[in-house]
Amino acid sequence: MKKLCKCEKKAAPARSPGKVAAGILGKLALFGLGAFLVTFTIYMFNLENKLIYYVIRPFLNKHYDAQKRDRRIV
Amino acid sequence: MKNPITAFIDRKLQKFDPLWQSEHGTGGLRSRYYDKTGIAKYREWRGVHDTMLDYASWLKNLASMGVMVASAPLPVLKGIWEYRWMGSYLGTFAFIDRLFEGYRGPELKIAHMNMHAIVQSLTKKIALVLSNDRRLGGGPLTDNMVPMDEVLPPLFMCGFPNLIPIPLQTLPEFIICDIDQQLQPFYIDVAESFGLAADVCSRCSAETGVAFNDDFPLIGRAMLSTNMPCNASEATSMFQRRRVGLPDFPVTLAMIHNEPGAHPYSTQMLRDAIAFIEKEYGEKYDWDALFARAKQMNEQNTIELEKWDIFKTKYSALSGIAETLYRLYSWASVNGQEDYFTKNDRKVIKIMRRCYEKRHEPFGGRTRHRAFLWGPSAVYYTDFPTWTQNCWGITIVLNMDSTMGHNMIDTEDPEQAIKDLAEFSEKGVMRHHAVGGWDNVNAVWDWAKSFNCDMVLMNDNVACKGMNGVHAMMEEQARDLGFHFIFIEHDLEDCRTISRRDMRNNVNSYMSVVLGEEPLDPTLVDFDDSEAW
């Protein structure tokens, strides 16, 4: 009898559609939970506002102050 | 009925709720802020249900901003890089947090529904304007846009379905001052650096500064300016039309419009404005297109009048800034053009009816005074009504700006429709009350009485020459009629002259010295937010 080479894998038994759906739903739920944890942490600890106030706006303000504008009345 | 699990969690975590803290002397709404900056260490814990509602609303607003960037990634990025005022829009999340501090239950739900209507509309408008701004490369709709003065209600322009009216000053000057108090002083300084007087209305000064600094988006083929009878307003209209350099039609509506003779003049003015747009843009006015949008505006105004009936009771789930800001934006900027606002109004009135039927008292029944807010409010302190509620239990029942044009527009006869539009437009933002003659200013007492208010908060724009003239008369009448009356001094868009803290102290002094009351939340009485957006 021919031995299976180590590199050859046994064909996985076909999964029932219910199991496939459950797997997808499980992954979606896991993704949803992860997204919730990340966004809720940002929300609760006000991280986006801290980033904007302490990092992004000072950087932008420096840029705006260095801008050359066409400043005139008419 | 409350879910037993969330009720259990709420009981366990209630010590983190700032309203509970203020009642138990362990803190309050101001405890979670870093000094001066207005940046909170963490967001407000409002109990499971309301915190999740606030979080979901935050996500919805975030999604709207994501859609804005995704719909026009390059123009939006270019816009942030090009325009100082675009950078200020990054403060929107902190702005919304400030507005609805201390809100719970249906008050919070309605407030977020109204706010999201504004966010979804404003983000679309920003993407649209930047995508078609000639300065950033232009777009397919650049020539179809009609820049117009923001105090001119754009409803009559709906008769041009192929054109897009854009209130020119709203994005770089007005709305953004609500979000960031630090922005307009820059533009005011630009205007004054050219030798312009420093004692004029700061709103006009800021608009002028935006024009001088070349910070208006470049859109359209011709513009509609308008009149407001004060020296600064006339000046800024002239400066803007010269600098923008497009063919211009000044839509000078009648100011003293209570007299019957004024309406034919304003009606003819609208006809002339329509003729000007037809000529400049090569478009024919379509009355059916106008009627379609006027029906939306009529429905919104019908709902608004029903809201007013509920405002007169103590069972209104909508009050304060959730009412004021929404009405201001939906009337002055949207003005019947977006179905979203009609749908939102239908949902909000349903909640308000339900709350009224259940005799729901907003803000946990902590309201002590019902106030009518009169006069143009400080744009740099939009959350002032939230503060008065949370600190002293003064609920702002209605704001002067919310009483703008609420007459119905005829939707069948063009002759009647244009007359109705003239009357509607005469009662525009500030036009009707602040500069529309003594009777309209003095109407505050009838409004306050009709809405069962015991207090009038009178916004006192220190640079408004017209309103300065009525100071003593208003005080005398308040005394005669028995209203609690507080002048709230402010400088409209310049937070350096009179700070938010100074404005709060006007109320603090009256409430503690004259009325001898104790604050609901002592952490809110005196604090420094001078470096906040």
C-alpha cells in the first residue's frame, strides 16, 4: 500500500453548511467584539480628542502659521 | 421597565456618574476635565443604557465623517491643509460631548438625533464644497453652485433644481466658531491689521478676516449678498463682494417689515434676485421644484409649532441647545432642502408626544427656572444653555433664533408663494429681532409669558450698537413685569473680550447674590476653560 508522503495532507472531511455558517458567524462575532473593545476604549478614554488636541492640532497650527496667504483687501 | 442586569451594573457603577457625584458631594460634571483645556480625561458615565446610546451616536457621527473623507479623500485632505478653519472641524467630537453633558434618557436620545442630522448634512456639504473649490482644482459642480449670504434663507433658490445654493460664510466662519472658540480671533486680527475698527460686531469682523486672508472657497459664477442695517454688516458685505470678485446681487430685504408696505418691496427684491440668477446662470425658474421643497419646509414648521405647544409645559424632552442648534441649522442652512430633517422631525415629535403623555420631567426634575434666551447668542459658547441647566437648573425653553420664519408657503400659486417667501425671509436669523425694529425686540415679554417662563436671559453682544441702545429699557420692563432678568455679556465671536468664564459669572452673581440659590453642581460654578476649543 502506498504510504502517504508527509507533505501530502489528508483531504479534510466535508463540513456541513451549518458548521460553515457557525464558523463564519463565530469569526464575525469575534471581529465585532474586537471592534467594539477597540472603539469603546477609544470612546471611553476620550483618546481621539486627546490625540487631536495634543498632537494633530499643534502640528496643523504650525503649518497654518507658516502659510503664505494672499492677504489683501481687494 | 429597566433590565435587571443593567440596573445591577448601574447600581454598582453609579459612583462614577457625575450627576450622582454632585448630589453626594464627591465630584461633579467638571471633575473629569484637565484644567483649562476642556479635554476630558474620560467620557461621562451615564449608566449602561445612556452610555451605550452616547457611544452609538459617537460611532454614527464617526461614520459620517468617514463617509465624507471616503467620498472626496483628496479634496478633504487638501482642504485641511489649505484652510485653517478646516483644522478646527477636528474638534467636533469634543464639541458634541460639551453640548450634551448631563443629558440622560429621552433628552439624550433626541439631542443625538438632532445632532446627527446636522453632522450628516454638514459633512456632505463640506465634501461637496471642497470637491468643487476652484482653489483645490475645481469639480463638475463648481459652476452650478451659488454662493449666498448665510443670513439669507435659501428656500427660494429651490426653484433652480440644477443649482446648489451654498451659504458662503457658514463653513469657514459661523458653524466653526461654535466648535472652536480659538479660531475667529485669528481672522478678527487679520481684519483689524488692515486698520478696521476693533469695536464692531466680531462676526462681521471675522467674515471680513476670512475674505482678506483668502480663506473662502472659490465656487460659483455669481453671488447673492444681503443687507443687515449695522455699520459692520454693511461693511463686511462690501468687503466680501469686492474680494470674491463675482457678479453680485444684494438681496436687500425690508428691515422694518412689520409695516404692510414693506412686503411688496421684499417680494419684488426676491423676484429681482431670481431674475439675476436666471441671467447669470442661464437657468429658468421652476415653480414646481420650489413647491416640492416648500412642502418639506411647511411640514417642518408645522411640527415646530407642535413642539412649541409642548415647550410651554414642563414635560418637554427637547430643550436647551439640543433645540436651539438644530433649529438654527435646519432653518437657516437647510431651509427645506433636505428630506432627512423632515424625517428626523417626525421621529422627534413622536418621542416628545410620548414623553408628554407620560408626564416625563426632563433632567431628572432638577429644573428650577424656565428661561427664554433672547438676543444673538455667543457663538463661541454654544454649550452655555447646557451649563445653565447643569449648574443652576435654568432650562432654556426657547431661543430667539428659533422663532424665525414659521409662516406657511403657498404650494400652488406662484404669486402667493413669492409673497409668502418674502415674509418668511424677512424673519430670518437676527434680521427679524435684533435689527427688525423695537416691536420685535420688545416681543420677548410676550414670548416669555406665553412659554411660561419666569426668567429671561438677555444676550448682550457688547459690540452690537443697535442692541446697546435698548439696555435700560429692557431692564425697566423686566422689573415692571416681574421677570428674573440677566444680561449675559459676550462678544459674539471673540472669546478674548469676554470669556466663557466671564459669561458664567454673570449668571453666578445673579443666582447667588440676587436669588440666594445654591448651585446644583458646585464643580461647574467657576472653572477655567480658556484654552479649550
